[in-house]
Amino acid sequence: MNKIVKTILFFAFFAATVYVLWVNFGKSIYLNHSSRTIRITKLDQPKLISLAKWKDQTAGHTYGIELEINGKTDRTLQVFFGPEKNGMMQQVLLKKGSVDFEYMRDWYSDSCYLFFPSEPGSEVNLEINYRVLGDTGE
């Protein structure tokens, strides 16, 4: 068979494979679970933020979370996060100055809680972007 025909057949097969994988896996992971944004501008009181699936998100098994915290702070901040409001939580320190924190890992709970202890008088401007990933439940 001609080399050009083999190349065309290879790329056609490759494109079809990518399309099938996108429709069956990638589309349900990313398009069905769009990201949300929360802004924090002051921490005069402790803040407990719930990052959860929202009502128009399809049912299914949760298996991942993408969490990004960006912005600026004039103090080093402690942040605690975990799957339960009163359960075990991981501690993260957001260093003074420009904040660029990413957490993209396995997550098997439908919710995630972020807790910011109070920092009265601090100048904080943070943007929290998150996406709960999972299958469509079909």
C-alpha cells in the first residue's frame, strides 16, 4: 500500500479513537463538571467554605477535585481542608505575598470544606477556583 494512504488511514483511525475516548470519558469529566469561583476579601471572622457538587451537576461517583487558590495576602495564612466539616483536615500554609496554590488529586467525597481561621486586620484578596470531578452516573 502506498505510504500516503497508510498515513491517511493512521490519522483517520487516530482521530476516531480520540473522538470515542472524548465522548465516553473526557466530556463527562470536564464539560459536565465546570469550575466555580469564590472570592475572599477579608478574614475578620473565621470562614468555613463548602465546596460541593451543585444541584445541576449530574449524579455519579466523585473521584477527583481540582482546587486552586490565587491572589495576595499581607500575612501567612493557615487553611484547613477536608471532606467533613468536623472531621480530620489537612493544613496548608499560604505564604505572605502572592499566593499560587494548587491541589489536584483523588477525592472520593461529594464535598470539600475549607476553613480559614480569623485574621483581623489582614489584607486578603483570594480567588478560590474548584471543580469536583466524577462520572455521569449513567
